[in-house]
Amino acid sequence: MSFSSITPTSRHSVRKMSVNSIFSWMPVILGIGLLAGCSKKPQYKSAYVYGNVTVSTKIDSSGDYSGINLTVVEPDTSNKVDTLFHAVTNRLGQFSGTAKFKSKGIYPLILNRNSTDISSSAVILAANDSLKIVGQLPDFGTTVKYTSHEEKAYSTYERLEGDWARLMAYARNGQVKQDTLPKLAHTWSNLFWSVYQKYPGTIAAQHSAVTTIRILEGWDDSLAFARFKQIKDPAIQTELSRDLVQILASRRGLNRALVYVDSLSQASDNQNLKIALGMSKVKILYDSTKIQEARDDLMTFKKAFASANDQARSFAQSMQYDLDSLAPGMPMPSFRVVTLSGDTLTNNSFKGHPYVMEITGLANKLYQNQYDDMNAVYLVYRYFGLKFLTVPIDTSEITVKAFFDDRARNWPFARAGSYKMSNLLHRLNIQLIPTRFLVDSKGDIVRKYVGTESQYLLQGLSKVFHKTEKKS
């Protein structure tokens, strides 16, 4: 699943982070959030935030809980931090104030006392909502209770999402019978859909709608499309625009899918949705090796949106580079890395074998969530000659080694610092991690997979090995 302002499970991820890791994580949100890069001056929304924070008598028996700072933050376009809310507790630990923010969302909360950051969490801010926060230090993360309409809805979603994640972990480990998966997809999709219907307009409803469609995708595309048509929230439609194109292409063929996307765009007054649909259209043409059509549509997209929207402009620049240098059928750019085992690998090392090359950060939550799936893909397809190579962007060997404390390493990983990072990121046009390239046995690019697009890797592998079977 993609990670954006309505992406499922993002609050849970933030609340598990340390204070320091929150600040290293925040710029990532900005790079892949919904289309918020418009140059228009934003209209700020407000929410009332109040509550009580105390300190355990084991730490402080004075009963004076004053001086605890609570700050809700958000990164801006230059990766600086905007303060959305700040309050200081009185002697009783009480605080209150008004949060000002551009859009409803999940934001990091930092607790500080005596100039020391002591805890972190995450809160949901929504217009005209009131949020009550009650917790105790030093174990704020385990004692805190949030009360608001949004929080009640999200807690329901979060419990359901946790159960679904555990079920999928069992499925990956072979503990769920394959023939039961279609029925499970329907059952769980219905459960998430019920949350969407019960809590309309909330972040929980948005996340649940996204999840229900993505669970069904590939299992029951007809129902997924039917439910998409019931969704009227432009933010959800925008988030699912890429999924919509994939679903329609598999059901109706690429040309009919593109016709529907054009009609949906023309019928909408929402600029963000129009931009998202335009981006999805260019991307699927690129992925389908219809390069000239992708170039033509990108030119149309630039004229319509690039001058007025920062993210549209960034997409157009990135997509133009991919079309010119990294399109399917083009040779994979040359590279040279030294692995953790001390071997030197280049693109020529893989000639005669299809391979997947990953560029990622090993501390990246999305990559960690995808790792078991990638491992399963590798263990199956290695018998057909598939190779894997992972190039971490991490500069610390400690980070790399820590990643394998409880994970198997079944394919080569590049050693930190064994390659010129800036050069590699530029030549492969890495805008978001993880990014993967599927390369055929001749050394030509089959497809580039960015973020959650790895869910389509099996389709690419099927094409690669189908061609190999035909030749043999």
C-alpha cells in the first residue's frame, strides 16, 4: 500500500517511532503525500486540543506537573518543521489550546520538558473536532488515551487492520490454505467497507475504503470497481486512481480503461483528482511499453497542470527522465557495487539471467513490510534463474547489519559506501524508496516499480519467464 495522507497504518507507524526517528521520517511524508503542492495560499483549519499529562511518582513525587511542552508538527516544502499546536502544562498537568493546520491528517506529537525531548506519539487533527489527550510520563506511549470522533473511528479501523496484517503474515508463511484466500478477501473487504460506511468523512473511513479496494484487487476486480464507483470523496478517488487504472485494464483492456479514466477526469471538478488520473494514465502507458503514447500524454499533462502545481511539475520532470533513459526495453544503466560478502557485482555480472535490483533504505518501514513477500518471490523464482540485488542507501554498516538480526539474507546486498550514492540515485532517477527494477536476461529494463508497485512484480516475472519458455 502506498504511504500518503490517507494511507492505511501510518498513525501506528508514527506512534512506534522514537523522537529522533520522527524527524528523520517527516521529509518522506512530504515527498509522497497527496497532491498538496499547489502554489495557492492554503486555508487553515482548526481543532481544540486539551487534556492532562502527569508524571509517575516513581520519577517525581512533587505533584508539580508544570512545564511539559506538547507540540504537534508538520514538515514544510523545504523540509523545515511547522508548528501546528503548542501548549505547556500547569501544575496540575492541564493544558489546552487550538491547533491550526492545512488539512485533516495524522501528525507527530512531541513531548518535551526541561529542554529535553522525552516522548513522541501521533494525533489526528480534523476541522472543528475536539481532541482530548490524557497520559502519564515516562511511559506516555502505553498510558496515553485519545478521545475524539476521529480517534474513535480510527481505533476501530486500527484494530481491524492489525487483525488483517496478522492474517496476511500467516498466509505468507503458508499457514492459510490457498483455496480459502478468495473467500477471505471478500470477508475482510466487507469488514473494512462497513467501517467506511459507519464513519463517513473520517480518516478511518478513507483508510478503510482504500484497504477494501486493494484487498479485492486481483481477487474480485468487478466488486472492487463497483465499490470505487460508490466512493464520492475526491481524496479517496485520488489515492486509488492508480489502482483504478490497473483494475480497469485487467477487466476491460488498456484502451477501454484509458477511455473511462478520461471520462472520469472530464466529469470531475476536483483538480487533485484530475492530476492524479493524468499521472496514472501516463504511468500505465509507460509500464505497458507504449512509450510514444506516454510521451504524448505527458506533453498534454504538462500543459494542463505543471505550471500550477508543484507535485504535477515534479512528476512531469521525473517521468520525462524515465521515458528518455529508463523506459522498458532500454538497457539497464551500468553500475558497480561491492557486496557484504566482498564480491564485486556489475550489470554485466547478471547477463544471461533476469534479475531484480532494489534501491532502498533498510530502516524504511515499507521495505521492511515488503521484505517477506520479496523473499518468497526470490525463493520460488531462483529455481528459474532469477537473481536479486539490493542496494541500501544507508551509510551506516550498523544499520545494515541490524536489519539482518532477525531476517535471512538470501541474495547479495551492497556494502554501505561501496558506490557513489548521489550518482546512482540520479542515474536511476530514485524519487521514492523502495524502487525496484526488473531486468531481463539481455540486460534490458522490463519495468521500474516504485513504492507499493512491487505488488505487480509477479506480472512482470510471468512475462519474462513466459518469453524464456517460448524461446526454449
